[in-house]
Amino acid sequence: MSDEIQGTGVASVATQDLAKSALAVLSNVEMEIRVELGRAKLTVKSLLALASGDVIELDRAANAPVDVLVNGTLVAKGEVVVVDDEFGVRITEVMGKEFEETGAQRG
């Protein structure tokens, strides 16, 4: 093995250690996680006319995945599940770097 390859391996390990320590600093930082079922646009008149039992139609099909947003940024997609009589989200897809480049901001 050449010195150049060995040097790259050492640098890679050092970079990984640095990344782990940087993440450790953030491990106790609280972030807002929001799950979005869909969206709807209403006029103020329609909003004020809402009553108990009214249905607001969303822009998404019932079987479509929900968006999981962290601090307003789309990070994953998932499906709604029920766990012990409470709602939860099963993550089905984590957004990758290629998604980031096309614009992951929602909100």
C-alpha cells in the first residue's frame, strides 16, 4: 500500500471522528418535527364559516405518504400508523443529497 493511500485513510478516520464529535455537541439540541398530511387554501370567509364536523379537502390522496419536516425542511416521507391508540409515523423514505439540491424547503 502506498503512503498516499494510507494517508487518505488516516485523514478519513480523523474526518469521521470530527464529524461524530460535532454531532455529539448537537445531540441535545431540540428541533421542531412536524408531519404534514397535506395542504389546503381557504379564503378568510371560508375559514370563518368553518363549523364542527366540516371537512377540509387536502391536496393529497388518502394513501399518499406524509411529509416529515425538521425545522421546516423536508427530511423524510412516511405513513401514518397507530401505536397504542396514538398516532405515529413510520419512516418510508429519507431524503438524500440529490433531493437537497432540488429544494427541500417546505413551509
